[in-house]
Amino acid sequence: MNEPRPQFDCAPGLRLQAAEQLAALQFSQLRTHMERLEEMMERLERRLWLAVYGVVGVILAQAFQSILQAAP
């Protein structure tokens, strides 16, 4: 008695289904793009910190060198 009825395909229903599929595809593409952007930002942040540490290292080396030259 409770047999599932066959789904009736009508134009508005098909359009709605197509719009839902398109939205899901767009969101998945957007999610993928956002993940790639986050990875690129993390790599850029690592490079920035390496540059900061490099500059600090050079400044400390110059300060240490000037102390050694003034000490003797």
C-alpha cells in the first residue's frame, strides 16, 4: 500500500534541481579556491618570518661585531 510513487519531472522542479546542483558546484569550487588561498598565505607568512629573522640576525651580528672590535 505504501509504494513509493514515481517522481514527476516538471520544468520548475528540474530548474530548481539544476540551480541546487549549480550552487553546490559553485560552493565546492569556492571552498577549493579558498583552501588554495589559505595555503598560499601560510607560505607567504613563513617567508615573511624568515625575512624578519634574517634581518634581526644581521643586526645582531653587526652589534656583536662592533662589540668585539671595541673590546680589545
